[in-house]
Amino acid sequence: MKYTAGIDLGGTIIKIGLNGGGKLLGTVRIPADSAAGLGPALDRIAGAVDSLAAEFHADRITGVALAFPGIVDVKAGRAAGTNAKYCDAPSLDLAAWTERHWKGARFAIDNDARMAAVGEWKAGAGAGCDNMVMMTIGTGIGTGAVVDGRLIYGRNWCAGALGGHFTVDFRGRKCTCGNTGCVEALASSYFLPQIIAAVPGLDDEFRNDPENRNFKALFGQYVSGSRNAAAVVEYCMDVWSAAVIDYVHAYDPEIVVLGGGIMKSADIIIPYIDRKVNASAFRPEGAGDVRIVAAALGDDAAIIGADYYFE
């Protein structure tokens, strides 16, 4: 049996999974310190992969794929650009690290949202679709795009992967990437304190309460009827809707898959964005609505997608 490891490098958690026989066998999560770099975490990652292999009696790891939160030169097999996470990664020889730990194993690396898109395209909500976009919403915002049955990459490996840095307000907030008015700067959890500070009309008690500075709490209050939470949540959903309209115009998908932990509130988010997008996106007459759906694979999309890099 072919056994492959998928490693999804999050800002605070690294998710590691073992695939075998076309199925995800098991996962573990280990703490990450993305500000300290990737190098210090490599031994712990290797140990977690080996523990999974022992648990599921995987005699040999044949492939290791890394889902990286930045720009990736897929052909060269290296990180090519970072944005305040794992900034040492471009200097690391990850293929050599793979060979040292799992002799003969193939190595692959791709942008994390793109690898998640592969998982949803091959085995999740986008299965059977030749044209799809995935948008992951969390600490940052990422995307992956499939056009005419192919992942797109572009000259500098950026195509389809930088949807979090599409400009939706050229007078907006400065983003960590250096651009102004990015989707990520206006509606990601990293920027929630600034978002709450900027939304007009909020009560001071709400604005100053640090407990409100995560989407789980905000959506909970939204469901309970909080006027303040509604102002923040609907502002963010308007930004995400604007982004999805841009993706529809850029990539012409039949389906847009939304992922990330925030999809625990999919019953609120999906209808809201669907209504906004299909009322405003410019499409030919008779084209029909773009389907807006929640990811089917949850947090495992990238590590399941990793297996398909070794077909």
C-alpha cells in the first residue's frame, strides 16, 4: 500500500495526517510557533509522522507533502515567499530533510489553500467539477483555483493563490503583505481588533471587550440577536462576498467552496454570500447561478489533498 504524509502548516497549529490506500487513516496536531520559523519544528513534525506510521503499521512512507502558507515554487520544491509566518522556509532544503527521514520518499510542497483546494476538488465538495475556487477563511484568507480541469499557477506560482490579497477597498487598511485594502486586511481573524475598532456605531462596552475578538464568539452573539455583533459579522460577510464576486469574474468557476473553522457557521455564511454573489456577479445570460458551498473535508482538506500530489 502507498502511504503518504500531509503536513498543513498553520500559524498556531501544525496538522499532520497519514494517507493510505486512498483514505485518510489518522491525524495529529502539534503546536506551531510560526514566528520562530519552520526549521525548529522539523524534528517534531518528523516524529509525529513516524508515530502515525507506527500506529497504522505503515512500513514505508512513499511521499511527504507540505501545505505552506505562502508562495511556493512547486517545480523547484521550495518556499519562495512568506508573509510573517515561517520566514526561514525559503532557506531550508525540505527535499533533503524528507530524504534523511524517509529514504526514497518523494517530496512535494504547495501553497496551503491550493493544496486544500486539491483535496476538495478530488475528494470533497468540488469532486467532478472542472472549474472551481476554494476560499479558506481564518487567521488569513487563502485561495486555490481550478480552471478547465487544471490547477493554475502562473509565471511566479501566484495565480489562484492570492485571493486573500485581492483589493476590495483601495482606501482601506494596510495589509501585512504591503498592499492596501486586501480582503485579508478587512475581514480575517488576524485583523479583528482593528475591524472592531473601525466599524461605526458599536457600543463602547462591546468594542472594548477582548472576548469578542474571535469569529466563534461573534457568530454566537449574532445568533443571539446582538446588534453590535451583527454590524461586525455582516461587514465581514460583505467583504467575503465582494471577494467571491472577484473570484467569479477572474476564474469563471461553477462552484466556490468556502473552508476554514468559520464554516461552523455555514448556515449563516453560505446563504448570505450566495445571495450577494448571485445578485451581483456579471455572467452571460442563461449561465445560471454559481454554487456557493461549504467545504466537505473540514480541516483535513489539505492533508487529504496531499495524497494527490503523488498520483
